Amino acid sequence: MASSIAESPPRSGALTRPGPQPGTLPGARPSPQFPPPNRPRRFGIAVRITLGLSVMALLVVLIGVVSMSSFRLFRAEVTALSTTTLPEVIASADLHGSLQKLVAQLPQLAAATSTPQRRSIYDGLVTELDSMQLLVARMRGLMKESGNEDGERDGNVRLLEQTRSTLLILAATVADLNAEVTRQIDYGDRQAEAARGLSRLAASIESMPDTGAWAVRIGALMARAAGATQLDHLSRLKGEARAAERTLADLARLSADAPDTTGQMMSTVQEELFSLLVAPGGLFHSAIDRLQARNRAQALTGQARVLVETVERSTRTLYDSIRDQSAQRTDALAELIAERSRTVMMLAGASIILAICVYFIFRHFLSSRLVAMNRAVLARLSASQEDAGRQRSDGAAPAGPGTKGPVPMPVPVPVDGDDEITDIGGSIRFFIDEIDRRQRALAENERRFRDLVEGSIQGIIIHRDFHPLYANDSFAAMLGLTVAEVMALPSLLSLVPVDERNGLIDNYDRLLDGGSTPRRRIRACRPDGGSLWVELTGRRVDWMDGPAIQAVVVDVTREVEAENALRQSRDAAERALCELKATQASLIQAEKMASLGQLVAGVAHEVNTPIGITITGASQLQALIEELSQRHAAGALKKSDFQRFLSDGVEMANLILSNSTRAANLVQSFKLVAVDQSSDERRAFLLRDYIDELLRSLHPTYKTRAALTIAVDCPADLELDGYPGALSQILTNLIMNALIHALDPEQPGRIAISARPCAGDMVELSVADDGNGIAAEVLPKIFDPFFTTRRGSGGSGLGLHIVYNLVTGRLHGTIGVESHPGQGTRFTLHFPRVIDAA
């Protein structure tokens, strides 16, 4: 109904009446004049704010500059400490530690007694010397990176160069010492070998025949040589070697005077003894060379100790110097941090003091005056609103001739001073007086409008974008509301049916564009749920400084033939419902007949087998009788032939009887089920027996599924009084639904049918399977008519819908379903044991 309110072209001056224009009302004060702008200020607000903020910004920048420079100095000092000084201290400490290891290993090299021991100790010394050279090279690189040219740094460099050269000399000394120790070990080995040869020679001399004085002197010579090798005095050792040579020369003369055999033996022993004792590489030469090598090794060891002490003094002096420099730099860094921290704190304190001063200055010159001006303006607005409210509630006209003047201002707007705030105060005074004058003019126009529309018997509503701006009492009475309730509506479109809203919106747009719309009749809705028919006429008006739509609304409900249209609609709906019910009944009957036809085909195929066997047995029995009769007529009948006839006849008779009985039972079951399904007769029956009969009739449809199991759990004495045909149709559809949709023909499956009595003479019947289950999005739709998941495979979608209708209609019960994908489905029926007549 809202947009109907947008109907009829606007006319200029709508809702206004010719009369005095604003500013020309009788008794109104003349329009106040806007104060002229003041002369330029030499020290205005902008200059004050700029000056204060500039001083604060300058101080902040100064703090930032000091902080950044301090941070850069601190970072440079920390970087120098971490990249040069600290690594130098660590390297010097490592150098001193390596030197201590070298001091411990030098005596071990001089005292080595075997080649593997000597090689191991020498390799360790070479490794330590290489490590010390690397440490020295690293410290040289660190000192070059530091780039300092002070005296202490130059002294450290000189100490480092001295250490490096001393280490080079020490490395050469250690190499010479290693060579002498090698010779010492080699000569010692030769000496030991000569001593072993001497021992062997002494053993061989003991086996020789007695040679008298020669043998005694040989023994004395060998004993003296063995003792001489233990001497540590080089001169004495050489004297013993010369004495041995003289003794051997004397023994050579004795061997020459001896007999030939003995002399030859003595000469051989003498020659061998000469090679073992005084020949080059013999015992005395090896001992002399070993002692000389030992003496040289001792001299080199002493020289190495002197060099090590020199390096130790240099490294200790260097370590102490570097450590002192590191301590000095650390103390300087701490002093720098303290000094810059004090500077930053002083600047921060000055910033806080300056901020407080600027705050009080701004408060005195700016904020206090602005707050006073704001307080005066708010008081003036509050007084104006209260006056306007009293005028609206009393319906009084605005100030005119003989009326009170403007509302006095409780708090005057301050205009003291000589700056921009003074100009703002004067401007606010001007605008407040102008607003007061225009409010009085507006109140006069409002009084004239009320006189025009309040007494109208037609509903009048003014809206913008279907939001109500004004409504008279007649319009509110049509809707059963008050004017306040109409104004509180969020949109007038809520009073109009949805199908009417687009037309109303089009009319609203057309009226705003200056077009026109014909008078129209629409149906409106009251908030209390009632409805009425109204006739609308709209036009564009200017309302509250903007375009709006004024609509005139007339109630024409009595003129609308709503009952005839409603009756025709109801009749059409009833006819459609009857046709739908007839169609549904025919579809259900067709589905029942289709199910019955499927049952007939299965039973016919099942009955065909026992009947064929019966015919075959009867023909075979007839042939046996004819053969027996021929033998009897020919007089050739024997006892064995008669006995064979009796046994074969009994077997044929039993076969005929069992298959005839089987066919009769099938026909009886089919007759019972088929009659029940094709008729709606009511009778009493035992539920367990009836389920067995039904399964026997359905057996042809599932007999090929060897892995299928159908279990029945039902009391044998549970008797129902109702419609077995409906129950047969329900169970048939549920079992066939499980066979078709739930169970895979090649996989094992199980259908469980259970029934039990419940409280209130009710029966609970359930049909469950362990098949595929039903998807969650399909489960709510399974009882809907024509809904099937086998649309392209012959499914009609009426099976479960028929089940639902039969349970809720014919059996007066309920049906529910539980299913989870992959876990099977269970249908549960609840219905009375004794069903009321349809």
C-alpha cells in the first residue's frame, strides 16, 4: 500500500498556502546581519598552534637524532667487541693453551724409544705448531680489520710477528730434534742387533774345544764390550773401542801360531767378533753414534725449551695487552651508554615539561573558549527543541504579533578576544538567530497544513521511499492503528502483498520523475492480519527539504466482490484435488496389480517344476504296470520281477505324492496371498503363519540368491484382526525394495522380519536388512510419490509411497525408518492389533 502512495504528479506549492514568506511574518524580527570579517590577526590560532607544535617537533627530532647517534655508536662498539676484540682474546688464550701442550710434548719426543712412539709424538707436535701458526695468522687478520693505529696496537703486532718468527724457528728445531731421535732409535736398534749377535757367538765359542789363553781373552773381550756399551761418556766409549781393536790384533797373532784346524776356527771367530765389535755398524760404532745422536737431541731439546719460553713470554704479554684493551673498550662503552642515557632522559623530561606548558597554553587560549562556546550552543539547541515540542503538543502557532519573543539564550556564546574563535562565536550567534527565525516560519506552515489535512475524512499519507513522514487519523483508523504506530512502521510496503509491490515501486519512481499515474485499487493488509481494499491517488510534493509522495487513500472494501472470486478459486481447487486423488488411486491400483502379476509369474514358474515331476512319475508308473501286465499275460512273471515292480512303484508313488503336495501348497499359498492383495476384506489371522505363506509365495523371486537369508522372529500365537491384503502389500514392497536397492545379488545378505506385541494392544513389525543403506540426503524423500533412485531402470517411485499410505490409512498406524550408509536399513511399523473398520 506504500507505493500506491506514490500516485499523481506533483504540483508546485503542494501542502503550502500563499502567505507571508519567511522573514516577512507579522511581528517577526528583521533578519540578522552576518557579522563582517575581522581584520587580519598578527598572532592568530594557526600561528600559536604552529609555534607550539614546531617546538615540540623540534624537541622530538632532537631526541630522535641523539637516540639514533647513540644507537649507532653503541652498535659500532658492540660490533668491534664481537668481531675483533673478543676473537683476539679467544685466539690469544687458545695460543697460550696450545703452547702448554707443546711444552708437555717436547720431553716426550726426546725420550721416545721406538719409531711408532716417536712418530706419534712428532705428529702431535707438528699439529700443535700448525694450529699455533693458524692462530697467529688469524690474530694478524683481526688486527688488520680493526684498523686502529695506536701504540698499543702496534706493540701487539710486533709481539705477534716475534711470536710467528719464533714459532718458525721452533718448528725447524722440532724437525731437527725428530731427526736426531730417529737416528738415536736406529743406532740403538743396530746396537741391540750386534749385542744379540755377540750372544750367539759366545754360545758357539762354548762348544769349541779348549784353546787355552785365547778363549779366556775372547771371553774377557766380549764381557768388556758388553759393559762398554752401557757407558754414557763418549771419550771413554771411544777408548774402549780402540782397546778392543788392539785386543783383536793380539788374538789374530795367537790364532796364526795355533795348529791348522784350531787356528782356522780361531781365525773365523776372530773375524766374526771383529765385524760385531769394531767394524762399521758394529757394537762400538752403533753405541758411539747413538750417544752422539742423544747428545745432539738433548741440545736441541734445550734450544726448543728456550724458544718455547720465548713464545710463552710473547703470548702472555700479548694476551695481557689484548685483555686490557678489551676491558678499556668495555668500560668506554658502558660510560658512553650511561652518558647518552642521561642525555636522552634529560631531553625526554624537557619534552614532558614542554608538553605540559603547551597543554596549559592551548587550554587557556583555545580549548576552554571552545568548550564554553560548545556549552552555549548545546544549551541554545536544547531550549529551542523544548520550545518546538511545547508548540507541537499544544498546537499553538509560532511567535507572531502579540506572542512571546524568541527563547532567550541561557548561556551566551562567547565572542571575547581578537582571533579566529571570536569570528566563529559571532558566526554561531548569527546562525542561531537565523535558525530561530526559520523555525518560527516552519511552525506557521505546519499549523496551516494541519488545518488542511487533519479534518479530512480520507486517509492521507506522505512518505519518502515508502518510509512514512506524515499520516492523518483517517489513514491510521483504516489500518486499525494509531498515528504513532503508523509512523513507527519500517516501510509501507509491509502493508502490501508481495505481488503488488513491484507495481507500487514503479508508480513511485514515475511520480518522482514528474509523471502521472491513474487511480488504482489494491489489496492492503492490516498489521492485525486483516485485509482491505483501498483506492489510491498520489502526487509529488516537497516535504522537509526533499521530494516526497502524498497519497490519498479511500477504503473500498465493500465494493470488491472478493467472495465470488474466492468461491471460484475454492471450487477449482476442489476439482483439482478430486482429480489428483483419482489419479493417485489408479496409480496405486496399477502398482498393486503389477506386484500381483509379478507374484503370479513367479508362482507359475515354481509350480511348473513339481507338476512336471508328477507327470513324469505317473507316466513311468504306467509303463511299469503295462510291463507287469504283459509278463503276467505271457506267463513269464517271476517273483523278482514282481518285487522290482513293487519297489519301483512305491518310489514313483512317493515321488508323485510329494510333488503333488508341494504344488498344492504353493497354489494354496498363492491363492491366499493373491486373494488378500486383490481384495480389501477384513478377517482375523495369525501373523506368523501369514508371513510364512507370503514368503513361500515370494520364494520364486529370490530363490536364485543362494547367499540370501530371510529370518522371521514372530510369536506363533500373535493374532491380528484387520486387513491381510494391506499387510501383504506392505511386506511385499519392503522385501522387494530390499532385494532391489539394498542387497547385492552376488554378495551374502540378510533380511530380518520381526514382530512383537506392545503396550496398548499395539503391534510392532520391523523389516531390516544389512545392505547398502540409504544416503542422508535421500532419506527424507523416500516416502514421496514418484521419488526413485532407479528412474532409468524401471522404478516408478510409488512402492514406499503405497506402503506409507497403507500403514497410515488402512492400518491406522505409523512407519519410521533408520538407515546409515553401508550399515543397512530398518523399517518399523506400529499399528493396532485390532484395526477399526475403514
